Amino acid sequence: MTPLTERLQHTLRQDVTSMHAYAIQPSAGMVKLDAMENPFRLPPELQRELGVRLGRVAINRYPVQSSVDVVAALSRHVGLPAGCKLMLGNGSDELIDILSVACNVPGATLLAPLPGFVMYEMSARLRGLRFVGVPLTPEFELDEVAMLAAIEQHRPALTYIAYPNNPTANLFDDAVIDRIVAAIGHQQGLVVFDEAYQPFSSRTWMQRMAAHEHVLVMRTLSKFGLAGVRLGYLCGAAALIDEVDKVRPPYNVSVLNAEATLFALEHAGEYARQAALLCAERERLQAALRGLPGVQPFPSQANMILVRVPDSRRAFEGMKARGVLVKHIAGLHPLLKNCLRLTVGTPEENQLMIQALKDSL
């Protein structure tokens, strides 16, 4: 044992040293379709306008008014219901961590369906909460009986419902969700609807949230088209947001990120146009995937499509060898056996992806 290894064993938590880090695949030179990013950049004239605007930002000052301005602009953009407030995070990842800190009462449990976004469980475990995962059905729907039983047994302080879900890309049945939300309310817990993929979804809880004081809606601007800006936001009853906001680090959103966000919201029509094109491409991809032998695409309300193939490892490696990078997720959960997650890209990227998959089956 080296001196450094001994020091690490003495100073670092054992659960940290034994865990796996969040994996980010090298993508240089690849057609990058593994991370649900918006593939479109701003038109050149808007790029120049944004550059000039960022050049005027007072980066010598702490971000105070800029965050206030972003909260106001986002509140208008989403049609924030009366009686509700909105707080900002450095991406939704920070908001997930803030919620874990705020809800970490002694013996607290965090509950989420599986397979789901890995950061729910990672944040819970790192912050000392007990995590309970409830498997979806084989059709990737919420298992109502199992969810209600878990809520009754564990009385979770916090329950996440990704809407649409990641990595399966589907919207869960709303009648089932209503009964789950009611059960959590009876147990004095909180529900967070993670609407990261809202630009591509047909339904939202943003307006319905106002009728449920224990419901929060979380979104990110990453899928909107600002993955590099790192800005997320959490909405809920004003009194609830006021309490959670106490945990937020001061100045957590930089002035450059805030200004880029304000600029994007002023040009929301451009991003809506991009989202509409991606939705059209998603449907074209679905049709093409259904035509490939042995390929089963699942319904999607996001900018990704989950597919099951005969041999996912072979297909993933074959596509990578052909210069197309997607996400191999078969190892994340038994329900995802032989599954790949494909990000919807530009028409040209999607054509390359389909051909690479076809050649790799």
C-alpha cells in the first residue's frame, strides 16, 4: 500500500472510493449522439449579437441583479402560476443536490422509479439519504402497486418522477401519477417532476403544480439548447421554494450564464423552431428504426429514442467504429437488456446514425 493510498483510506469516505464516477464518453471526431444535446447552434447573426452582449457584462462583480433578472424572465416564459416561486441552479444536477441537502432529516428516504436518471440515487447516497428504487414494468410504465407499497412502507421525504423519463423517453400514465401524488401527499412527502425534456413533450405539470403544495417542477435549459450554459430551475409553492432556496450557494449562477440565458429567452422563437424540427426528426427516426430487422424502438416524448437490438454491445461498438457515438445503457438495469439510447440529431446526423446502426446489426 502506497502512502497516498493509505492517506485516502484514512480521509475519504469508503462509499465514495468504492463508487463509480459519472461516465462521460470521449467524443472527439465523432457524430455525437449520446447526451441528448440540441445539435443546432445559433444563426451567425445571433452568435455575433450574443458575443457583443457578453462582452459588456460586468464580470468583475458578483452575480446579483443578473440572477434576479433571470428568475423574472423564466417566470414569465413558463407562465409560473400565482402563489409559486422559481429558484435557479447550476444545471438541474445542482438542484437535485440542493434538494437532497434540504430534505436530509434523520432517517429520510428518497424514492424514484428505475431505470431512471442516475443522479437521483447518486445524490441521495452522497448526502446520506436512503435510496429506494422501484422497478418500472417491462413496458417502462410506473408499477402502481409497487410504487404505492413503497410509499406506504418507506414514507419518502422526496420522490422523483421524470416526465418524460430518462433513459426510456416515455411519459407515464397520468391517472397512475395522480394516485401516486395523492399518496405521497398523505404521507407528508414531496414530489419532484423532472421535466428536463419539456421542449419535446406533449404534457407538463407546470400549471397543475399550483393545486398541490407538495409538488415541485424542475427543468433545465440544457435540452432547450443551452447545455453549455448550465442553468436549471425549480418551481413550486412560494413558501416551499423559500425554504429550499436557503440551501442554494450564493452566486451559484455566473453573470455570463445569466446573460446568455436572458438572450436565449429573448430569442425563444428560434429555440422553439429547433425543437419542432427535432420532434419531426424524432418521428422520422422512429419510422426508419421500425424498418430495421430485429430493432424495437420505444415511444418517445423526448429528444432521444430507446431501442432494443439483438446484440447491443456489438451494435454500439460497430456504430462507434463507423464514427457515430450513442449511449450503451444495457448495463444500467435488467429492464434495459440489449438497449441503446439514441439522441435525435440533425437530419444529416440522423441519416448517418441509421446507416451505422443498420451496418452494425
